[in-house]
Amino acid sequence: MDGPGLIRRDEAGRVVAVNLDLKNPAAKAAEDHRAPAEIVTSALAKEREVLALLEELRALVDEGPG
């Protein structure tokens, strides 16, 4: 990792930008080889789980402090 290369300075030496978009060099690229219909079905299932959790959360909020 090149620390000094992550910082961009102006003519006066002031920091004007810092690149924090570092990638893990050991990470493997994520590839999804499923069929499009399977990806959509999976996304819908996850969305249903999220909605169920939100409904539970709303019920707790509606109950108020116990």
C-alpha cells in the first residue's frame, strides 16, 4: 500500500483529497453464476425477510415504552 500516494495536496501543500477507496488485494471477485430467475427469486425472498423485520420493528415502536 502506497500511503503517500493516497493523499493529494495542492500547491501550498494542503491536503485536498484522500483516496479511501482501497480494495482488499486478497479478495476474490464475486461472481454470480445463477440463472437470472434464480437471482430474482432470491432477491424477493430477502426483501420479504426485510419487510417482516420492519413490520416487527413497527409493532414494537407502536407499543411504545414498556
